[in-house]
Amino acid sequence: MTYGYIRVSTRDQNEDRQLAALAVFDIPEKNLFLDKQSGKDFNRPAYQRMIKKLKPGDLLIIKSIDRLGRNYEEILEQWRIITKEKQADIRVLDMPLLDTSIHRDLTGTLIADIVLQLLSYVAQSERENIRQRQKKTDFTGLSEFDQVFISKVFTDTPVPEDVLSLPNIQYGGTGFFYDRAAPLPEAVEHHRPDYHLYDPWVERQLSAGGKARDFIYYTDYSIGFLTRGCFRKCSFCVNQNYDCVSAHSPLSEFFDPERPKICLLDDNFLGHPNWNGLLTDLQQTQRPFQFKQGLDERLLTDEKCAALFSSRYLCRLPLRHGHRSHYEKAERPGQALPQRSRLVPLQRSEGAGQLLLHRESAPPDHFQGEPHHKKDAPQSR
């Protein structure tokens, strides 16, 4: 018997992508179990009902390991219960190595155990990062304000439930509602970032022995969006509600002349019709800049490559590249990157990864910069 398990963190989040991923396996509706609550533990009604039904030889399919839960110590224990005590199999669609129905031999079991242990280590590191984020977030005194807007980007950023229930609180963003998040009010969306909001916290971290390079997005960068939206609708991406790339904020809205660098969070900058004009605005600041979300390699042309390489583009050139069927949607796909005479690929990863490039004639200082750091860097929203 085949079962499917689906979990979203809140009742407002969309489970459609998980359902679509499981639909190809023709799982009977009665064997699909859905929980709409946090993955912090396994005290979930649908999950508990499903566990009671599992028998030897059954197969449990989930889209990704974090849909099973967020506490990886408990995931390891549940994995043991399902595969050892229940003698059922588990298939994780986003991680083919975690498929006990195929990898039944000693090597397959060993690989699965290693992957799970690695995930456990990563989860422990993330929990430590969450504790750090909790230390720098002060929710005291919110009742003193007439209206408070709370927005978060990532689903695992902690916000106390009692804070969200306050009558003067409005909250939103992909961290709460994923792709069903409502737009922020214009006054909030286009409010100039307060780049000194975290100064006291950063000073405490540095005084406690923290390294300055770990806090560069708090201290060195102007951060914002020139454009928003992406027409790709990749399954792994939160951007599902756009059909084009549109202008968002003028550079002057978030550019701080006192900050030496610029970080752009644009979803698909090269897909905007006026990419060249916006790039000219960036060049005129004479500041090094980066596109933190990456650039779409399918939209690259010789003109765009020349414009980027004539700019003060920081160190690495992260380029997104998805399924080849998306190529027909590209504005001007151009030739395959490895064939470009001016680009030399250093490393390429599959899926939504990075293509690290250098130009053979590029000055060395164009590639002196920092790698990506913590994902909870301050957002312009």
C-alpha cells in the first residue's frame, strides 16, 4: 500500500505543489494525509493516524524531508520507527538518495544513514542560527504603538504567537503565507530601509568575538529591489504569482551613499525590458554590487555579458538555470554559456544552482568580494 504525507506550517499556506508532486503516483485519496501545523514535533493528528496504518512493505512518499518535520533529531527517530519497527519504506522526492524502496542493499542503507546524519547536523546549525535571531528580535513594548506591521521572508523565522494575536499587529510576507502572501501597503513597501536598526546587536556580536565579515550585510550594503517578479514559475520558487518582471523601486529609494556596496534582491533582473537603464544607474553609483538572488543565464546575451563585465560586479556571478523546457520563454536565450568566448566556466551545479564565471581579461579587483553569508540578512521589506 502507498501513502502520501503533506504538511504546511499554517492554514493559509498552499499545499497544492505537494499534492501535484504526489499526484503522479496515483495514491488513493484515503491514503493522503495532510497536516496544517508547525513541524517542530510529531504531535500532529494526520501524521499519527498515518503511522498507525503503516504495515510491513508499505511505501510512504513525501515531497521533501522538511515536510516530514523540522526537528531532525525527531526525524531520525521517526525514520527508524517507520523503516525498522514498521518495516515500511520511505521515498523523499526531492532527495532520491533517501528512497529505501530502491536502495535496499548495505551500501544504499549506509548512504541513507549518512545523508540523514548530515541533515541532522545542518538542522542543529540552523537551530543555533534561529536562537541568534531570537536574541536580536525585541518584541517588547509593541502595545504602545497604534499599528505595527510584521513581515518575514523565511518560514522558520520565529515570531511568538502571542505577538501575532495583538490587536494592533498586521503581519504578512512569504514567511507567513508563502505564495499566498498579500502585498504590503505602499507606505511600508517603499519605506526607506533603516540601515542602523541592528547596530546595537551587531556591536554586541563583535564584542563577543564575532567576525566582522559575518555581518557585512548589516554594515556595508545598501539593500533593495529594483525589479520584482519572474515569469518562470519554477516549482522550487515562491514566485508563482507573476507573469512578467516589473519595475519596483528607484535606486534612490534604498541607496545609502555612506555604504560602500549594493546588494540587489531582484527575482529576475535580466527579464526587465529596461535592464540596461537600471544597470546604468548602478554603474553611476561607482559602487560594487551583487544580485543576491542570482541572474537567469537563459536571458544572457553578448550585450548583457559585456554590460555586466564593464560594471563593478562583485566576485561571483550566480546564475539560475532550470529545466531546458523554459528556454522558449527567454527574452533572448543566446548561445550556451560555455561556448561564449569571453566567459570561462569554473564550476556548474545542476538545477537551481550557480554557475561561477570569470572573464579572461577581467581586472582582478572585479572579483574581490565576499561569498554569500547568512540567509537572515536584513531585507528591504
